[in-house]
Amino acid sequence: MLFSMKAFPAAIVADSKGRITERPILAAAGRSEHEIFPLDAAQLIPLPATSRLYLLPGRRALGFNRNGEINVMGGGSAVAAFLPPGYIALQLAAYKTAPGAPRLPLYCYCALCWFRGKFCVPALRVDRDRRHSIARCEQSRAERAVGRWIKKYPGNRLVAHHGLVCVKKYACANAVNLFLRRWEAPIAVSGGCNASCLGCISRQDCRSVRAPQERIGFVPTVKEILEVAVPHLEKAPRAFVSFGQGCEGEPLLKGGLIESAIREIRKITKRGIIHLNTNGSLPGVIEKLAAAGLDSIRISLNSAQPELYKAYYRPRGYSFNDVIESFRTARDAGLWISANYLTFPGVTDSPAEYRAFSGLLENNLLDMIQWRNLNIDPELYLDTVDRACHGKRQESMGIKNLMKRIRRCFPEVRFGYFNKSA
């Protein structure tokens, strides 16, 4: 295979001091599952503002020479892009890993290249809602509001947690919304979980990978929840409160508490949306929450294939069938239903995954797909996929083609990234 290097995006590499430069004699490479290929210029967009670039330790960048042969770049490190909310990666960074290289932290490693005078990435914007834009978060104003809230609710541990931890330590966009009384706001309740996800962002059993967030260390009371939720629902524009946050485990394990809180909230105000982010492990609890007044639900899954789901989530005390039953329970109860679909190029867009996932759509179990990047070391996940699927590989259709196919076959299903309601 011969091609003109001028027409192709250029490979990039970081030197020993972290300086990133292009290699114009090599075409940039991307990865989809195990396949390495030249990046297609038609798939590229300029690197979005607020993206972050990461050096990949122990990993050498790859590129293609004009004969179509893969070259391992010497003298530096591979580089990847971490995209802001609202974007998903179409291809991941391609590299060669050295023996003993450390496991990568919990990010998505989108391919990066230099094309027409700028950094570009193979990515797609799936949601243009700007509520989570860093430029609109107004972090300093929220931090000032935290102090006022703590004075107003001095004994409320939930206010202190979302203010001192979620806002000040993690700059959580939803926590910022809470203290600025707008849009979606969090209500964390559960420090425990009945799964042990490989990519869990609040607890990791692998010593070499640090969870980017810490879990809530207490169980709030109904009173504490009401002091957070009711004023927000009564006054915030597009008011939306969510149980199930990145700073907690599985909220369904505190189903009784949530049920009581929802009933008390709805005695005071009918305004706004009460939402639940969950792994969908306990359909019976979901039925009770819906009866109490829950409006919408988002159920997370990396795959609709039972064995691959099990290999990633590592559930304890529930099965994939329970998750499917939760979708059915939510539909029977009339809830707005989203799937938090953790996307990985070459796996999510495989024919086998499409056949499995389309079963949810054919049975009218989804109103919306929230396309989310799976944040994990790619090689760890691919090892997991190979074990779960017994090494069976199929040619992927591409994330864009997967989306086009779903839109064509299921036009009523909405696409997005952020929580929404009907």
C-alpha cells in the first residue's frame, strides 16, 4: 500500500521532556479493538477546547510509512487525548507497550494527530448541551456559595460532602450546579456497591491504579436529602436531582432511604425531575421507587452481551438478567429510560454487540442512548474482552456506522451524553 504522506494526518510523539512534535514522514495511527490502521482524515475534528493530552508511560507511538508499514517511533512516548464531556472517541491511540509498563489510569485514550496545522482527533460530538462546559461551571462562584450553604445547614453532612469534596476537591459539574441552583444536581447516598467494575471511578482493588474519586463515607438522612433536593426542585431552571453519583457506589442498595426521600419530596413539591443513575441490579427496588414518584432512570452497561457484561462489572448477587428485567420494570412503570452505554471502538461496534444491544431497542426498552467513553487502560479491557468472548473477533462496523444503523432502524431513540428527560 503506497500513499501520499501530504494527504495523511501526521503522527505525533512526545520527547523525554514531554514536548509534543509531529512526525511528518509518518502517517498517524489509530486503534479499533486490536486492529491498527492509518487515521482517516474524514473522521477527524479539531481537538476540542478543554481536552487534555496525556503521555503514555512505557508505550512507544506508532505510525505508518509511505509503504503502509507500521513503524515504532523511537526517542519518546506515545500521546493520547482525553476528550471533554459530550464527545466520544472513534479510534483510540495506537502504541507498542514495553514489558513492565504501568497500567494506565482511568481515562479514555483517544488517538491524536497533527493535520492541517492543528491537533486533531477522530471523535464525534454527541451532545451540544453546554451545561457541563468548564467555561460555564463558574467554579469560584460555586465555592463561595458552599460557605453560605454550610452556614445555613450546619448539620447537613450531604451539603458538606457535595460542597467541600465534590465542588472544591473534584470540581464536579453537577455539584457546582447544586450550589448555583441550576439544572441537574447530585444526591449521593450509598458507600457500598454490589459490583466491582474494572473501571470503577470510586474504588479500585488494583494498587497501581488510583480511583479518581472517593466514595461518600456516611448514609444521609431523609431530612438531609430534603434540605438539598427540595429547594433545588422548587427554584432551579430545568430542575433535575439525581441519585447515583461518581462519589458513591450503587444507590439501589439504599432503596428504602431513596423511596422515603422521594415520597417526602413529592409531598412538598411536584416540580422538577427526580432521577436515578444505577447499574439496574435490583428490579424490585426500581418498581418501588417508581411507585414513590421517580421520574427517570439511567442504567449503565458496557455491553449487552451477558458474558462481556459480567467480565467487566463483576456483579455480586445479581445477574445480567436482572439488569434486563430492570429495563422492563422501568418501561412498565412509565419511566424515561436511558442507557449509559460505555463505548469502546472495535467492541461496541462489533456485529455481535449490535445484535445483542438491538434487542433492547426492538423491545422498546430505551428512550435514549447516552454514548459515553469507557475510561480504562485499553489493553486491560481488550484482555477482558478476549477472555469473555473466547478470542472471537469480528470486523467492526465503526462507531459512526453503528450510530447510523441504529438511527435508521430505531428513529425514535434519542442520542446524547448528558441526562435528559422527555
